[in-house]
Amino acid sequence: MTTMPNDLSAFWMPFTDNRGFKAEPRLLARAAGMHYWTPDGRQLLDGTAGLWCVNAGHCRPQIVDAIAQAAGQLDFAPTFQLGHPDVFRLASLVADLTPEGIDHVFFVNSGSEAVDTALKIAFAYHRANGQGERVKLIGRARAYHGVNFGGISVGGIGPNRKLYPVLAGVDHLPHTLNIAEQAFSRGQPAWGGHLADELEAILQVQGPDTVAAVIVEPMAGSTGVLPPPVGYLEKLRAITAKYGILLIFDEVITGFGRLGTPFAAQALGITPDMITMAKGLTNGAVPMGAVASANFIHDTIVNGAAPGIEFFHGYTYSGHPLAAAAGVATLGLYREEKLFERAAGLIPYWQEAVHRLDGFPGVIDVRNFGFIAAVEFALRDGAPGARGKAVFHRSFDDGLLTRMSGDIIALSPPLIASEAQIDEIVDRLGAAITATA
């Protein structure tokens, strides 16, 4: 694990410039707490919780031990017509964290699968409710909802969509970022709530009685951290409720303490009809995702069906024993160490720290929401992404892991970060920005 492999050719890497990476590889060999180490022993401070997921820090013994015990006791158990104790235990623990009235949890293996599952649930609900004509979906520009066909269809990132056929009957709201109006906002920007009114315009064209669901990330993450404008999500909730359309919050990134509460829904005081989740559910230790569904949706599909299978959907590894064990241990760790409350207490310090990067060379925006932030750079020499890539590489070489999205550097440290480590993240990033200006 700690040595450089001799051959990098066999692994076709996801979302990666494979040729560029293999010409100049950057590898991670081990991790603990707030840090990674490279094969040659260099330490990196983790400014991104891995990939938005290691909220409790790396290689926590409680999670490691739970996975090891599960592997030695029950390596696999099907959940088709069968079950095992931990998956029911985990579902109850998740339901305890979701908003009131969202008490049913369907397990999958990733955020991508969670999104496609939520869309299927939406179609199944309307069909069971006698409204089978509701077959259209509405997403949002610059949205990321995974890479399965449903997710790329409702998603709004061009490169994810242009190479593949997408579902028919999908429309998109405009995205909410306007740097001219919102630059250097702290938390939710004041400008932009009116953009939710575009949903009414779309519905008048599509016909509101043909739309099954609207899906949005409370905060768009992978596209560069787009906080929701004040009043925006409230308007979406009101419009969808008005027309009987389901509202899905994709909380794969914002779930499990990232905003100082279990989910963004609680931080914002808005209850959707479904919540998708993954990443922080198991602290990234074992792949797992889930959909939490409102009781009325579950009851309409399940209790209203004829005897037998009510919802024809699932995966071989839905609720896998190792993933369930990791989830139970992770949620226990969040609770015992009060990590959500800890994150809430750190958010003001975090906000002040990241906004120290205002004025650094090439920086055109710094924005934050909860325990997340993004720094956006001006385009360099007509080469989109060149400045962001340079900062990403320099940060890595100088001992800081960040997340690059074009000319945007995103930050989302583990919730165990100290104030000193927050300062270290910001100082190292600032040095990398200056060095690559």
C-alpha cells in the first residue's frame, strides 16, 4: 500500500485526465484523522474530506472495527425477501436524523443509485396514486446528480450529458450563481431568490399535471459550491406543493453535518418529500447510499399495492452487511462526538478564515455555505481550468488536498478539523494561489 505500483496502465480512472495523471501520478497510500500520506511518506492535510465524504476523519477505529467484525461474521446477506439485523438498525438510525414525516429508507450503493432510485419512487408514487400521466422531471443547470442515466438526465453539467442519450421529458431550471450580483457572499446570497419563479414558467409550458418531481441539490457542490439564495428553496417548496409535484433534495454532499445539522433540510427549515444521501452515511469507508422517503409516498406505494412485491427495484448489494455495519458505527460516532454540533460551532470561524483569500491574485469570488467553501479564479490565457489545475497541483505538492472543478477550488474539511487546521488549510491554499499566479 505504501509503494508506487510498477504499472499504472490497467486502471481506467474515473473523471480523470488518464494520460496526464499517469505521466505525473499523485497517489495516496494511507490516511488517519485529518491527513493522508503519499507512498513516499509526505503528509497532506485533507481539505476536502476525501471526496466530500470522510466527515468524521480517516480510519476511525470505531468504524474500522465494525467493518472487520462484520466481515468475519456475515460477509454477505441478500436483502431480497431476506434481511439482517444491521440494515434494519441503520434504517432506524437514519430515520431518526431525517425531518419529521420522512421515516422510510431504501438502501443503495452510491449517490448515483440513490438519485435514480428516488426518480423511480416518484414515478411509482404517482402511478399508485392514480396519476400515471406524471412522467416528466425537472432538474437544474449546473446540477450534479451522479452518472446513471436518470442522474445525467436531470443533471445540468454539459460534459456529463453530451456524450450519452438522456431521458425524454426532462426540463431544467437556471442555476443560481451570478458572480456580478453575489461575489464574496457569506452564506446564502441575498440576490437570486426570484430565480425559483422560473419553475412556474416551466410548468405552464410542460403542464404541471404531467410533472412527477423536481430535484435539486440544496447547495450545488460538484459544480463549484453554489449556495442557495435567500428564499429560493422556500419558493420551490411552495410551488411543488401547490401542484402536487414531489420535491427531492439531493443531499449526497450536504448530508450528515456539513451545514451543522443532520441534513440541509433542517438547517434551512424546509422539508422535501425525499432526500438522497451517500458519502457521509458510512464516512466513505464502504460504498453506500440511500433514499429517505416521506411516509405518504411509502404508504401509497406499499400499503396500496396488491399482495406481493410493491416496488420492483433494488440492487444485489442494497444494505450490504459491511456497509450497514459501517453506517451504524459512523452514525454512532457522529452522535457520541457531537460532530454536527461541532461543525455548527466552527462555521463562523471557517467563514472568516476562507474570506481572507479575497484579494489574492486571480481570485474573483470566495463563497461559503456551512462548513464548505469555494474559491473561483479568473480565466487564464483563454484556457478554462488552467489556473484551477495549477492551484490544485501546487496545493497537493505543498501538502494540502483540495477539490478542483475547472477554475474553482472547493474545500470541505472533515468535521473534526481544529481552528488551527482551518488556518493551515487557508494559509496553504493562499500560498499555492500566490505561487501559481
